[in-house]
Amino acid sequence: MSRLSIARSPLGIIRSLLRQTRGATAIEYGLILAVIALGISASLTQVGTTIATTFDRINSYLVTTR
């Protein structure tokens, strides 16, 4: 059976799609980037909350000392 006839059958199409790895690296890098972005977003949210709390304390100190 030639390779061309295998590729035309539905099972052959599925097999050829499963063997292709050309885009796998790009997908892996995309997933790694997404995880890093989520980590950065979570840490920046925490830092933002801490900074907001600090400025609120400073503001209340300045208001009460007047």
C-alpha cells in the first residue's frame, strides 16, 4: 500500500496528524508563556494590594496629624 493511499483514508489522516510535531514546540512555548503571565499577574496583584494598603496608612496618618 502506498503512502498516498494511506493518507487519503480517514484513519490515515488521523495517523498523519498525530505524527506531525512541527507545531508542538510553538504550543509548548505558548503554554509556558501563559503560565508565566499568570504568575506575573498574580504577583503584581499582590504587590498592588500591598502598595495600596501602605498608601492608605500614610493617608490616614497625614489626615489625623493635621
